[in-house]
Amino acid sequence: MSEQPLYTRRIIMRAAVITSFGEPSVLRVAEAPRPVPGPGQVLARVHAAGVNPAEIQARAGAFGLRAPAIIGFEFAGVVEAVGPGVDEGVVGDRVAGWPDSATQGSYAEYTVSGNFATIPDGVSFEEAAATVIGADNAARALGLLNVRPGETLVVTGASGALGGAAAQFARQRGVTVIGVAGTANADFVRSLGATPVAHGPGLVDRIRAAAPGGVDAALDTAGKGLLPALVELLGGPDRIVTLADRDAAQHGVAFSPGGSGNRESGPVQEALDLIAAGAWTARIGRSFPLDEAAEAHRLVATGHTHGKVVLLP
């Protein structure tokens, strides 16, 4: 009997499979069919997957996803196979990027992707997985703000993955950064090359004291109702962008959510290369095995992770 072709076999993997949306407990590890790369895609063995607030929303039922679903919007791993149109020379490469499907994601042993960057030597899978979404979103937002060398930028949530990426990209481009974060994270924000300012009442006055020459633009990555303060600080909403506050339109502020239509691997590659050069920090708060995906979601939901939370399938 001839061997059954690879593409018709049912090859199984372990994944956190959601069969109904709701509380973190719906994330249950089970067997699932391993995906097959299509045209322009690679099959990657996932070594690390970032855990993001958007995935918490997806797990709870946002975005209209259908069950069964495997979520997880960023990954780092090794290419094991390629689909039509992809050079087989990439097999064995370490890569970091986005799964191509919102329901065939990175909370699994394998995922498929057509949009990724190469992980340089000296960069861990955890660091790479923690960098994808932050670098992409931060670079896009800075482009929308058109920040230029010599200007001063305020970044809220500067100790988080998005804010930290924005602060580091801005500093690489010769921009002065005021980083808004909790007092416990002041030293970390300072290590990114930014001037830390504590959030809370009196924020506008503290920022003005830290930037006596004035502020040119502001990027909100916190999404915690800080837009009115930023509008007051800049005297209007024109050079403010938020990546996190869906009420932005009420304040005349531009909201730029990430999504499959605006993902760019270039900034991810730049950030990974900077990590390899010792010029970028990917802060890891805690890593969890795949079996503890629910616990990872509970931690991210607290908003007190002290770095990126990562799953290790």
C-alpha cells in the first residue's frame, strides 16, 4: 500500500482550544489538527507566544470569532515546512510574526504565517514573541504622529510592551521621550532612555515640569482615560494618537488599532536586530506553559505584569 500523502493526513498537535467563549477557564488544552501551510505561508513550530489584552477580549467573545478557536496573535518559533511559493531555504529559520488566522493562532504547538521577521542570533524566542505586536503598533503610531528628531513625545503606559516599544523607537530616532508609568516602573522607563513621570492626579503639571520646553506629540498606549489630560497638555487633539482607547473619537483623537490589514514586519525586524545589538529591551514579566494559559490571561487582566507575559507551547 502506498503511503498516504502528507497533505491528507490528520496530524495532531496540542493547543489551547476554545469551544465556547467566556472566562479564562474556557482555555483548555486539547488535541487539534495541525495546520497545513497554504500558498505564501510557512508552518512554524511555536516556541513562544505573547499574551495580549486583545486576546483576552477575543477569549471573552469579542471580534465575532467562531468556535472552536485557537487564539494567539503573535509567535516566535522555527519554520518546519513551507507552502507553495515559499523558498524551502527558510526551513529551519527562527522567525517571529503573526499567525494568518485569528482562530488558528499561536496558543498551539504549530501555526501558519505569511508575515514574519527573522530572529537574529542572541535573541531568545521569548524576547522575539514579546516584540512583534509592540514594535509594529508603536512604529505605525509614531508614523501617524510624524515625530521628528529634536521633538518631545509623551508616551503613556511607557513600561508596557507597546509603550516601551514606542519609547525605544522614538529614542532611536532622536526624539525626547516623557514616559508615563507607575512609580514602581520609573527605573525601567529611565533605562529605555525616557524621563519617567508618575500617572495619577496632577499628571499634566508633572509632565510640564519634566518638559519645560513643551511637548510636541503624545501617544497613548495605556487606554485608561488619559486622553482628556493629553488634549489639555497639547492644547488640542491634532498630534495625539491612541492605540488603546476606543473612546478616542469623543475627544477628537485618532485611534489606530492593530489588525491584519496594517501589519508590517519591517519594524519587527528592526527591533529584533536592535535586541541582538544590545540596543533594545524586551521586558519579560512571566512565562507560562501552555497548560496554564488561563492563569496567564488572569495575570494580564490585572494590568500588573511588570513585562510581557509569554506562553511556552
